[in-house]
Amino acid sequence: MTVYIFVTGGVVSSVGKGVTAAAIGTLLKARGLHVSIQKLDPYINVDPGTMSPYQHGEVFVLDDGAETDLDLGHYERFIDTSLSRVCNVTTGQIYSSVIAQERRGDFLGGTIQVIPHITNEIKRRIQQVPKETGASVVIVEVGGTVGDIESLPFLEALRQMRTDIGQQHTLYVHATWLPHIGATGELKTKPTQHSVRELRSIGIQPDVIIARSDYQVTEDLRAKIALFCDVAVRAVIPLTTTSVLYEVPLILEREGLGDYLMNRLGLEARQRPDWSEWEQLVAAERAPRPKVRIALVGKYVELQDAYMSVREAVRHAALAAGVEAEILWVHSAELEKDKGWDALRSAHGIIVPGGFGSRGIEGKIAAARYAREHQVPYLGLCLGMQVMVIEFARHVLGAEDANSTEFDRNTPHPVIDLLPEQRGIGDLGGTMRLGLYPCQLTPGSRAAEAYGVPQVQERHRHRFEFNNTYREILGEHGMVFSGLSPDGRLVEIAELADHPFMLGSQFHPEFLSRPNRPHPLFRSFMQAAAERARAHDSEARPQEQEAVE
């Protein structure tokens, strides 16, 4: 029978529940168990697809096209498993489903209430995960913080799950924060006690407490938390802040959480956990490496979570290349005001990620032009590919008014235009080209060299595409269309023939990058940026020597 591990958070938001849930999944997968992870989000939006990145960080897209919370990116990167749309549930989805049932008359005229109708739908969604994935262990993270009014129906559903399927098949993990009082040099457990009391008032007694802290948690503090929160001392797991995200599973393993979970749930390991790969990863992250400066030119750079997967993909590629990536966060709108150019000029590589709307677009186009004219390695992601095409059309073809119809409906040269099937669509949510699509690679191209296979599958999230009317003339001037849909209709990858590395993809490669398996395009881009950094260093040394003499 499937076992369920429910992860809640207390004291403060952003306590690290998502990474904790992902790391727990890693502990169990290392023991040979089939694990899946689900996020329950309390907001009333159906999904984060229509939300501003400033509100909710990046939108993480799955193989099946589901637009989900960024925590699903953590889940996939840690447990290295492709998740599906059943793995992200929102209040909006729950209420939409129940109201639709009521309108059909499914409840035979009954009064619809939070209990049992809403909680039953939540439980049904939770139990869908093992049915669709075959997972023997399902980890369920509840968004928000205990005490939030909007998460109460989810917590009530989790309470009922223990009654429905039994104590031996459920386990509650509560992640909390231990604040540090600078004046006395103390870590305080009182907020954790209050948070657990709030949880217990709902009817949930945590089995495990993850005690997050910036400082070392002593044994006497563990004992105190255990005493006042009614959990075993060995079930109080300190999790001290680490500079290396991928060390979290190793920390939890050292604290005995993996063995405790197996014993408490009566699970049998199918293999002995081998942490050598993760240990090597952490050691490589901590080892001194030459720095490579990567300018990330975006429009939401004030909130770095808006580019969470891009940042992690850069980190993965840098480790594989044996360098340390220093990301320079460059606001594209500032480039339009002639600000931020020093950072861009100092970069060894430039990434222009995805985004929507016209704000900051000319700054992104300017960044693409700088990369092309100065031979700086460039990687364009979705919109980043589109601005690369616009820039090329303007300054190589001489079509000064070239643009995307997203930004200028009346442009005489719409090198980027709506997909035909997108015309006439009114609703914004869930109506883009979303999810996994095949891409055929052109032999001999940089893209084909990076991947090393003739065809790949990549995740998409966009409405606008390259306009095939311009394919021939751009090709004559040096643009290579190195990735196409299998029917040849859609341009998936464009690159420049006479450039060290200038490539843009219509899809989002960052979603498929893994810590020990960087995405091929990011890896090739980082290698090109590292080569540029080495060349610049070798040029700088003689000049420095001259100055000393």
C-alpha cells in the first residue's frame, strides 16, 4: 500500500519546505523506492501560469504541459523524475472541480460544504498520484505556513488521511525556523513550539520536526523541542543553512532521517544508499574554480526566483566545465537607459531568458546585438531566441522595423508572429504551446554537436514563433536553423554560423537540467564562455607583467 509523507511549514514562509520535501524524496529514492512528490498550493488561481513572476517566481513547466509552482523544479532536480500535472494542486482547481460537479447535479441536491466535499476532492487528488505514477511513496508539501487561513482545508484533508488509511501509512513532517537572538547569542525554540501547537489544534501531531537554522542546533535544543512538541529526540532533525543547495540530502542522511523514515513507515530498502555522486557534487561546488562571468539579462531580475531553473542550469553546467559561474543580474530595462552596460561588457557569456510583454525588450535586443558584434557566447531561451532573430533582422538584413507582433502588431517585418492555432484565443491561462515536443537537429550544427543525438524532446511555453516567411532570407545571411519540428514547420533552434557560440532555442532547456547531468545546450554555452574567460585571462597577464616591470 502507498505511504504518504506530508510536509508542512511553520514560523515563517520560505523556510525551505520545497527543498526539504525534495531531499526527503532523494533519501528514499537512494534506498530504491519509487517516489513521487506533490505540491498543494492554497492560492485560488487555477495555476501560476497567469501570475507575474514578481508574485510567484518562475512558472515551472512539466512534460505534459502543466504550468506549476517552482518547487516542482526542486523536486525534479533532486529525485531526477519527470512529474505530471497531478503533482501540483491548487485551491482554484479544487473549487472549480467541486463547483462543476455541483452544476452537473452530482451531489443530488445536497448542500456543498468544505467538509466533506472540498476535503474529499483534496484527498482524491492526493490519491491520484500513486494511481498515475505507480509511486510507492508520495511526499505531499502544503504551501504557505501553518496558521494561514487559506491552507486550512488542505490541513484538514491531511488530518483525515491518517484516519482513512491508517497511522502506519502516513507520516507528518513539520519544517520550522529557529530564530537567533543576536543580543544573547541564543537560538529560540518558542516559535516552533507555538507552530506545533497550532498544528496540533487542527488535529495533526507531527512525527518529525525539521529545525531550520543559520546556526548549529545543539543536543539540548533538540531535546527541548522533542519534550515540548511531543516527538522523539531522534525525530528532531537539525538542518543548518548550507551554501550548497545539493548538500541538503547529505545533511538529512547524516542526521539519521532516512533510516528513521524507513523504520517508522515499515519500509524495506531495495538497495543500500550510495551517496558518492552527491558527495562529489558538493565537493566540486566547494572546490576553488576559475570564475566565469555570465550576464543574465532579464526583466524580473529583482526577484531571482523568477529565473530559478536558469540559475540552477548555469550552476550545473559550470560544475561540469570546472568553473564557477558568477551571475551578473542585468535588468534589460536599465540597458535601455544606458545603465548596466559595464556588467554586460565584463561578461564572458550572455543569457537572455524568457518573459512576456514589451517592457525591457529593446534592452534584450541590445544585449543580443552586443553579443553578436563582440563575439560573446550567447544563449537565448524562448524570448531570448526571438530577440536574437529580431536583432539579426534589424542589423544584418537592414530591416530596421523588424519586430515581434507581440510588441508591435503593425510591424512591417513580423519575424516573430503568433502561431496560427493561437489566433482568436481569448483566455490566457493554459492556452499556450505547452509541454514536451520533439525537435529534429540539423547534422553538423552546434546544436547537434551539443546533444550528440539526431532528435530530442524539450519543454515549451510560448505563443509566438519564428515566422517562416523569413527563413530563407535569414538563412542566406548566416542564420542556421539547426532545430526544427519533425514536420519542418516550426523553428526550434536558431544559431549563427560565424560566431563562437550564439544560439537560441524556442523551448526552455533549463527545465530539464540536472545537478549531475547538465543540459547539453547550457553545457556547450558554458564551455564557450569558459574559453573566452581563459583567452581574456591570458591576454591580461602580459599587460599586468608589463605594468609591474
